[in-house]
Amino acid sequence: MFRVVIPARYASTRLPGKPLRTLAGRPMLQHVYERAARSGAQEVWIATDDARIESACQKFGARVMMTDVAHRSGTDRIAEVARNLRWPDDDIVVNVQGDEPLIPPAIVRQVAELLERSKWAGIATLATPIESLDEFRDVNVVKVVATQEGRALYFSRAPIPWPRDAAGQSITSPAQYQGARRHLGLYAYRVRVLAQVAALAPTVLEEREKLEQLRALEHGIQIAVATASEPPGRGVDTETDLAAVAHLLAT
């Protein structure tokens, strides 16, 4: 069994009020909640620090918890929920991002099951194959490399693994991307590891890459990685994304 927590902030530089923006007549956050609820999770919570989000969640019947406004990340917010509800240390909680209204319920369940069977790991996550050279070069696309058994070695915004023999003369222009994988921002944690990560200070690699999962790796916490069983669907970061997802939901 596993639980889901969806961290939701009202403030967004590129899309203010993002969780409550309307898609197909409902708040975006409601779409995320309903998809997470279909994953087979024991329970689904929304963690926020904004009364507007709390009110909207209550209207569509979601479990919602107000959390500390000082939290720096969704992980911190989820850790507070787990602590307040006194979830057992060995329980599994999945972090589903609040801007993923098309997330397939199957991959929410998949990441929880991956952690359950990966007894050596404290965290599990998913990836998909990179499908273009532009995607490989894009610093907004986080790449991951892992061992053959699925232990994460590194996450980066840079093009990894680096194809030395196919890169030509420019380090910024690799000509080959086959075998590279895109990391999805979907995590399953053992509750004790969630608390551990939230209590740690940001690390050098995390600050340099702006990738929170590197904090866990730098402290020796092992992360299991598998290929997502379904495409993740388009997330929402901009007005363009919002329009595109609204179109998909309307068809």
C-alpha cells in the first residue's frame, strides 16, 4: 500500500495561481487529485500554504492540509504531512506534482511498486527515453543515468551520457542522443527517508544544478530508476502549456 501527497503553491513566476487555473471546467489541481486517486493509493492528500487552495480543495472533496509557509520545497511540505499524520517509517508516500493534470494513474502506482520491491532504495523515480536532439540539449529537461539494475548514478541538466565520439568539435553540440533518458519529477519515498532528506541542508551539487534529488545522492541515499510504463502527459508551466492541455482534455 502507498499514499500520495500533492504539494501545491499558489505563487508561480510564469503562471500565477497555477493550481487553480481552469481546465475543462475544473481547477487543474482537481484533475491531478482525481488521477492520483485512481492509482490505487490508500489515501491522497494535498499539501498547501494558501487558503485559496485549501478552500478549492474542500469544495471538490479532497483531503487537504495547511503547511508551513517557510517550506523551501514540495519535499519539505510532504514531510510535514507525513509527520503530522504519524505515518509509519516504512510506509511509502508518492510525491505527485500539482501541475501534472494528465499524469497517468498507472505510473503513480508503478513508482510506488518500484520502491516496494527495491529494498535497497530509499527513493524511487521514473524516466522516459529522450526522443530528439533538441530535448537532449535542453537544460530544462533533466537527464538521468543509472546502473544496469536501476540505481541512479547522477541527474543533470547537461546532456548525459556524453557521446564523446559523436560530439564533433563543440562540447555544446552532441550529435547523438540514443540511449539517453529524461527524468520525470515523480518520486516515491519511504517515510523515514523523506524525513531524512527534508532535514538535510542543500548540498553543493543540488545548488549548482538546481536539482533537489542530488541532495539525496550526495548523502548516499540510493534512488531506484525505471522506465515509465506510460508516457507522462504534458505538464503545465506556461499559458501555452495550459492551452495545449485544455485542448487535449476537450477532445
